[in-house]
Amino acid sequence: MQTVTHPLAAKFTAPMTTLGFGCAPLMGRASRKESMAALGLAFDAGVTFFDTARSYGYGQSEGLLGDFLSGGRREQVVLCTKFGIRAVRPGWKQQLRPVARAAVRLVPSLRQAVQRRAGDQFTAGCFSVADLEASFDRSLRELKTDYVDMLLLHAAPMSVLEQTDLFVALEKLVQQGKIRAAGISADLPVMETFFAKPIPVLSSAQFALNPGNIAFAEKVRSHADLLLVANHPFGGTLGVNGMKDRVAALAEDAGLPEDLRRKLKETKDPQLFPELVFGMLLNGTGVAAVVPAMVSARNIRANVEAMEGCRFSAQELALVRSALAS
């Protein structure tokens, strides 16, 4: 599998694959058994970049990932976690997660209601130096390690960009070797402000980038001095469905090259969309890696296969990206 060539990646424990494993579903919508199976399948397929957060899985995703990486795997992966969103203490609501998962499988329309209730289980905006220290210490214990490759601010608000004491504390962690790099994960308006006025200690940036907001790639390209990571690359179910409609329309666009239109019509091939999405995000944008949330064996295999071969040329990907951005 392809690995990241950005200079910052040379500081990490292992070669960083351009395909990351997003741990958000672990111990949330995926059970412990399903989560461990997904981690094993991705690791065995060559994925080395694992992206988690203190809040994922109601605060239990890091612990599960730590269990998985124990026994020699830690030194073979690039480990990224985040702070800034605090999960509540485990209680009766978390104990009902298996029931909620079963209910959603039986009645898919319940998913949004379950997700709304899940939002009550978190406290966002926890960016004091004390929050950083407490969260990071807990992360190290849960992950069963004494350092991480990347530590990111999680869903950082605009106001956090003025917290110089926080950045001094992050720099101290870098100097101590507890983190190899610090960075920021935030919504696009915050990212734009950060790009306009970078903060030296924050050398990595993670943000949502997918066909639905692909125009943002134009603003990203000139900031490739940062290690840029795109999450939510498919844009969820609505994003996938919207992309299918747009691709169908582009396949009939006489203004596009005939060979490209032919490829876009290959919609019966399940690899078409992963190849197109990853190709658009990683070619000519400055983005170094993508982090989809993938739990099912089918999705993991499809994403790995898409990274290993793409039917579209760089020029074709640029044409599609431009068409979707317009």
C-alpha cells in the first residue's frame, strides 16, 4: 500500500499509509467483537495509520485500540488521537448500546434518533491546559503507550486559535517526545482561519473533505507544508447518493473526454466510487491521507483495493474534481 511522503511522516514510528483507519465507530455502533475484527482485517491488509480520539466509542475506543496494539503491534503503526471532546462517565445509557445497535439493525429509520441521543453523552470545547493534560494522560493509559505520533485538537472552535498557553503546552509535549507532532481537526471555517494564520506547533491538519465540498480542495492545495488528512471522505450516505447522481450526469456530459465518460458509466463495479473519491482527494490537492470509518469486511477490502489501483488518470481526476466543484 502507498505510504505518505510528507517530511513530517519521517518522524513517526512506522511508514504512514495513505489510507487510515478511522476508529470513530469502534465501541459505538460496532461491538467489541466487530471492532477487533475490523482492526485485525485492516492491519493485516497493510493499513498502518490508526486515527482515534478520547471521545470515540463513548470514551472506550482508545482502550480497545490499545488492547489490539499490545503484544508488538504498537511499533508497526502510526497512532493519532485527539482531545477536546470529553465523553461522560460510563453509565446505564452506555450499557444500552447493544440494545440500540440491535434496534437500528431491525429498524434502520431509528438511526437518527439514536444518534441524537448519543450527542448527550459528550462535552465539547474542552481546551484548557488542564483539559489537555488530563485527556492526554488518560489517552496514553488507554492506548497502553508512552507516546503518540500525532495529537490533534478535536473539533476546535475559532476561539481556540487564540489560546497561546495551550500551544505552549503542546510544544512542551513535543519536546518531551510524548507526541511526534501536534495538529488541529476542525470545521472548514476554522481551518480557513488557521490556514491564513498558521500556528507553528500545529504541523498537521485534519478536516472533512469529500465530493460534496470538493471545492475546498482549492484552498487546501497551497498549504501542503502541513501534513493534511481528509476525514469523512464519502460524506456519509447522503454524500454517496448525491455523488452517484452527479457521476451519472457527468457520464453524459459531451464536454468530457469519451474515455472518461466510459469509465464513469461503470457504475456496476463497486470499486468505481472508492477509486474516484480517493483519487480526487489524494491527487493534486496536497492531501496526504484519507481516513474513512470502515468496519465491515467488504468496505475495508474495497478501500484497500481502491488504494492499490485506480482506473482514472491524474488528468481525469482533475476534470471530475473541477466538474463537481462547479
